[in-house]
Amino acid sequence: MSHAIDMHCDTLMLAMFRDGAEADVFSRPDQHLDVKRLVEGGAMAQFFAIFIPPQGVYKHFGIPEMTPEQYIDGCAKIFRNTIERHSDVLAEAKNADDIERNFKNGKVSAVLTMEDGVEVHGDMAKLDHFYDMGVRALTLTWNFENCFGAPNSKDPAIMNKGLTEFGKEAVKHMQDIGMLVDVSHVSDGVFWDVYKQAKVPFVATHSNCRTICGHTRNMTDDMIKALHEKGGAMGINFGHEFLDATEGNLTSRIDDMVKMALHEKEIAGVDVIAIGTDFDGIEGTLEVNGPDKMHLLFDALVRAGFTTAEVDQIAYGNVLRIMHEAVK
């Protein structure tokens, strides 16, 4: 059985909105992901994102808006609660060595990340603060412009915008201190600016192929080749809209995930493929609806012609390699 490293989930946000900062995420059957199912699925590591919600998300959940500081601190507290209360099966990891050590000790690793650099506010000290909190990967933008640059967009004027001057300095600083640069959600212009200045591998934690599914969140073949050239990888996103954009489709199918992996292998090789489920940040019917079902995807990849060694690369090997090179 392959042991997955999943580069993205939004479980901390759901736990914060549903249960508040005193919660943990050991066993939550109404979510895609919890520690119990990570253990059952033989996971090696889970990246837990602190997603920075815009105002509309608070309204969607019917809860009063809180300050960004309250929300970030609350999500971080849930992350700590989960590790402390379930330390028999879970341990924090801040780099690849931690993940490997935890795995040898029979524990799943929890890695803290952040989705959307909006709360950096153009202040490098804030970036250092998040690193000191334990954040080891940062998705530069979500779906709005921020101090780093522009997001993906159907508007070509936005899609072509690149990194801001601060963004260029911040990407260099992130790579210097050992925080993974994540280009999921960014504009094409930002992607190419990151590519130009990347000295160590960067990642797209939860993005698919635009050739297969035309969503602007997905990456073009040239971008995938460029990501591979820099030693990076992209996590297969399980969201139905990023797998099959056919109108009316609400099902996340394993076959579509396999198509993504086959296409990525064809244009850039197995080294560029990883897992980035987006669990608890996606909706619809999921054929792989939790980490305990991850084996269904891995079995399908073998049936599609991937060797067991290649599946191990996709499941965890590529991310471990990148973390050894880029995360401190």
C-alpha cells in the first residue's frame, strides 16, 4: 500500500466554523478528512491549510465575521489541539526529516500551511511570523489580488498580471527561509514570474491540467513542463470542477484523476505528479471521499500502467524530495 502525502485540505476552516478553536479533527464523519481516517488510510503526511476566508464565506456558514488574527489563531489552535490530544498517532512535521522520522515511529505527520498570502499585507515580518508559527507552505493568492500579485481569472488583463515588487522579494525570502512557494490559484503571469526567479523547487499544491479540463485554476502544458524543470510537483485536485468542467457534472471520478496523471506523465514525467486533494474545500460526489479511500486511486493508477514504484513517487516520493530541497 502506498502512503500518501496530501498537500492540501481545508479541514481546519470547517472545524473552526463548526466547532470553534477548542475543537480538534480526530473524528468528524461530516467532513472528508479526519485523523482517524488518515490513520486508516495509511497516510504518511497531511498538509493542513489555514485558508483565509473572504467575508462571503462567513455568511455562507452563518457565523459572525471575526478578525483575521482571531481566525488564524483559532485554526492554528485546532491544529495544535489535534496533535496534542492524539499524539499516539499524529505528530507535527516542519520538514522532510520530521516526516520520515514520524513515519518510522508509526505516526502520521501534520504540516501547517496557509492558503492566500493576503494577511502578509506586504510586510516581510508577517511572513516570518507565519514561518515561526510553523507554516511551511504558502499559497501566494486565492481568488483575489493581494500584496503578492494576481489570481487566476477569465479576464486576460488579470491573468497576465505578475508578481508585485513585494511579491518578487517575498518569493525570494520564502525560498531563503525554507517555506514552500505554492502557485495554485495564481495568475499565469505570477506563475511565470515565480518560475523565472525560483532557485529551489516550488509546487502547485492542488491544481490539475488545463488541457484536460479548461478551468483557469488548472495549469497549461507549458507551465507543467516549467514546474518540472524547476524540480516541482503539482497535487491532483479532487474537485469535480477541476477534473471535468462539463456543465452539470458534480461527480469527482477516479478515471478523471487517472487521465490527469497520465497526461502529466506524458508531457513532463512522473516526477511532477503528487496529491493535493482539496478535501473539505470541495463539494459534490467524490469517489475518493476521504484519506481512507486513497487506495482506490492508487489501485487505478496501477491498472492504468503506472508501476508500483511510480505510484509511490506520486503518493509521497516527489513531495518528500521537494521538501528535502526546499523546506527548512
